[in-house]
Amino acid sequence: MNFEEIYLKRRSNRFLSNESLPKDTIDKLVNAGEHAPVAKGKYDDILLYIIEKEKLEALRKIIINEFNKDITFNCGCLMLILHKGQNKDLTNQDAGCILENICLEAASLNIGSVYVYSVAQLIKHSEKSKELLKVDPSFDIIAGVCLGYKTSEEVREVTHKIKTIY
Ligand SMILES: Cc1cc2nc3c(=O)[nH]c(=O)nc-3n(C[C@H](O)[C@H](O)[C@H](O)COP(=O)(O)O)c2cc1C
């Protein structure tokens, strides 16, 4: 696939299988995330937390219990960006760059993805979730991405148009 085909293929797919992704797929996704630009090159301030299998199922139970809905879309892998930087504008932008690279790599591998702010927010405000994940309190939970094999090709109707000025 050329780059245009990859970015056109990347759409948020919310119909995912909870089957785990193979290690080499996870490695490719991580590699894509690691090659994203981050402010001042401070990669050391960032943690990419990969949640799978029993831990993911336990987290999903907490989320469904606290939110009454599976906002992880039954995914087989959840990746969270944790950041210890103090400048929230920059930590948010770092997360966006990393997660977009991961979503594009997922599209190239035909893996479904959804960028999720909601899941990160829920975890951040859920003592049970933080306890399960043993989140280091010096890191803020910024955002995440739900990943998994697609069980449907259905995506929401969205108009990808941004007003431009010259
Ligand atoms: C910063 C950001 C936060 C998002 N948070 C959520 C979220 O919490 N839940 C969700 O279902 N989708 C979330 N999305 C996905 C967007 O809704 C989606 O990308 C947008 O509607 C465009 O659709 P597309 O991804 O299919 O092109 C988020 C996307 C971004 C960039």
C-alpha cells in the first residue's frame, strides 16, 4: 500500500475482536509509535502501556461496571500513552503524534483501531483501574488506542473536510 492508500484506509473501527494480536504485530505498532515526533525529543518522559489478555479483560469489567458500556470496543489490545511532562499542551500533542502513527501502522496491517480519549479519562478517574494497572502516579494518563482484528468493516459516516484558507 502506498501512503495515500494507508491514510485513506485508516478509519475508526469500533467492531473489534478480543483476540490477542501476535507479538510481531505489536512490535510493528510500537515501532511506528516510537518513530513519531515528540516535543523536544523527550521520549524518556513517555510510557506506552500495552494492555492485553487477562489484564485487559479485568480492566474491561471495571470499565463496563463504571460506565455501563464497553468503551474499549471489545478490543484485543489497548495501548495507553502516559506522560510525565508538565506542559499539558505538549503532552497532549505528543500523544496525538504517537497514536496517529500507531493507527496508520494498524491500517497498513489491516488491524482495526480507534483513538480513545474517553478510556484514558475513565482510567484516570477510576481508583480500581489505576490499582489494577499499577499506574505510577508521576505519570499522567493522556490518551489511548483500541486495537484488534475487525469483526465488521462498518465505520461511522464522517466528512473528512477541513476549511482551508490561503
Ligand atoms: C483526540 C481524539 C480523541 C478521540 N476520542 C475518541 C473516544 O474517546 N471515543 C471514540 O469512539 N472515538 C474517539 N476518537 C475518534 C474520532 O471520533 C474519529 O477519529 C473521528 O470521528 C473521525 O473518524 P475516523 O477516525 O473514522 O476517520 C478520537 C479521536 C481523536 C483524534
